Amino acid sequence: MTMTPRERVIRTLRFEGVDRPARDVWTLPAAFFGREAALQALLDQYPSDFGPSGYIDPVDESPLYVPGEWTDPWGSRWVNIQPGMIGEVKHPALDDWRKLDDWQPPWELLGRGFEQVNATCTASDRFIHLGNPRPFERLQFVRGTENAYMDLAWGVPQVFRLLEMIHDYYMRHLEHVVRTDVDAVSFMDDWGSTHALLISPDMWATYFKPLYRDYAALAHAHGKLALMHSDGYIMPIYEHLIEIGVDAINSQLFTMPIEKIAGCFKGRITFWGEMDRQGILPFGTPEDVRAAVQRARDALWDPRGGMIGQAEFNQGMPLENIRAFFEAWWGPPEVG
């Protein structure tokens, strides 16, 4: 039975059986540089099962991918030195705690940008998610990364006040999201280095797990699925994410023992990719890419669902490797 993209993803997340693996790719602007037509033609041959939401994030009004300096709506100043890539915060809004009493999240942005979401959902047969709260990353953007880690380590009272404000903002944002026709609420934070969690698992469970639990609970209360993204080695928090009701996790599987992940978690949460974008996709051969896809399929794929073929494409990744990723998952092109 041939399914619509939306049906395919939903059945994947609910382990209800699918006609083929669901497909999702993220393509950064820099991936197109110098090969726009060739890359777009390849992407067109393998259309995604995920679709855009029609949401216009007010943050996107800032020049995210353009070299230069800019100040985000939270008051932090960014520096970007590479076209097509997002820069870094160099001047955080709250570099000094004495500024906290006069600082507020950008409450005025709440509710903006949603005008086209329902029309987009109605017109599309693809799976659509929306949300993207990122409390840990936002803490770092507002406070500065080094400051944020030291604040958490020392238990500085102001950091918990700031986290509460950030969480309040994101919950109010999601209250707008769940009133739309999207299929899922998504949220994110990059929690892992290459080999370990960035903070202790106990600290993560104490300070941040309750925030994600709130996001997932709000989604489920309104009939939405709950999706989360995190880069890095995050095996210590998979069990927590399952416990709080996350339906799918987008994580860097190749930073972790995939077969051990399968032994512990297969069938309990959907693995929303992803393919190795730090080693194999940019530096491997097409044969390496095919072998990596097969490894992930052997460990995690089940005809009932639970696995989505997903990758992020960036500058410098050979077209033949991108093609090999698609062909290893789905065979010859569906269109074109």
C-alpha cells in the first residue's frame, strides 16, 4: 500500500507498519555553493516526507547566514565570518548578572509568524513539525557559554531564575504552536560532545529534564507528537527521553555504539536519523556511505517503523556521497 508522506511518518513514529523508510534531509545554504542546480536536481529526485510549516520565525529577520555582526531579539550580539553558516555569540546579553533585573525575553515576538501555518498544513500531504525551544542553548546565547557552564556548576541562583524565564517564554510559544494544524511539536538542544554528555547526567535530569517533559506533555495534550534533536554522545539521556514521552530523537548515531543503542532502545522510540556528517559524508567514499547506511538499517530498521532515514548536507560533502546516501536507503530515484 502506497502511503502519503504524512501517513508514512506518523505510522513510523507509532510503529504501525510502513511501505518504505520515511525520509528527511536538512540542507544548509552553504551546501549549494557552486553546485546549486546539481544538488537541487538530486534533492528533487528524492523528495522529503517532511514539509515546511509556513511559520516565519521572527529571528529569521536577522541575517543568520550572512557575514557580519548582528544583535538577536534576546539582546546578544553575534559574529559571522563564513557565508552560508550561522555564526557565534561574541557579546552575550547578560555577561554581567547585574543586568538581569532590567532584562526580559522578547515577549513581543510571541504569536508572530503563524499566519500561514494552517493553510500550509491543509495544502500539504507531508509531515509537518514546528516549535524548536532550546533552553540550554538559549541559556548559553544569553549568558555566554563559559559563564553558563560555570553558573550551573556552582549553582548560582540567578541561572535558575534565567532558565525559568527562558522556559516560560518557550512554553508560551508552544501554546501558539499546539493550536495550529502541525503534526508534531519539536524542540532541541545539543547535549553531547564526541564522547560524553556536556554536563553530568544527574545535573541534566535535575535541571533540564523537567523542561522537556513540559514540552512533550503540552504536545501530547493537544494530540501532537513530540520530537527532539540533540547533537553528540547522548546515550545517558535516551532512557529519560523515552520516559518523558519523546516520540522521536534526532541524534548523531555514529558518535555512539549503534548496536548497543538498538539493544537498549529499539522499538521504544523512533530514531530520526542521522547519517554521520562529521566523518563519512564529507570525507568517506560512496562505498563508506552505503556501508554506514546498511549498518544503521541492520541495527535499527523495522518494517513496523522506528527509523527515519535522515541526514544534514553541508558545504564540501561530495555529490556522489549524497547520492550514495539516497540510493542506499531508497534505491533508484522516485522522480526525475
